[in-house]
Amino acid sequence: MKNKKTKIKKRSAIKPSLTKVTQEHLEVLQLTAEDRTPLQISDVLKSIGKRGVEKRLSVLYLHLGVNSAIAAYRKVLMLGLMPLR
């Protein structure tokens, strides 16, 4: 149980960092915005599985300082990291 608390602490200590947002993060977010499930996204990308998609989204949310796909999409559009489609 102690390890889980440590993990949560470390995770909450991560500060937003736009420099760590990758093109792959943005591609996963774009596919999410197209209302695709993590499994469908993994089928499109081929290089990552369903769990990898979920992980990339959660890491992206941390880097952007948001907690949902809608908030992440809005923020990357406002910052000009991704064009509106």
C-alpha cells in the first residue's frame, strides 16, 4: 500500500510542461477528438496498444495541466500546437 501512495505523490508532483508534449501525444488527442476509443486509436496507429493510448492521454493531461480530453483539446488549440480540423 505504501508504494501506491508514493506513486500518487510523484504523479501529483509533475508540473505542466509544454516542452514535453510530443507529436504522438497530439495525434492520439486528435483521434480522441474524432470520438474514437483507445482500441480504435491503437488500430489506426498500429505502433501502440490500447493501454499505450490511455497512458499517452494521461501523460498529455499532466503536461498540459488539465484533466479531460476536451480541456486538453481546447488548450492545444489555444496554444497553437494543433490546427483546428
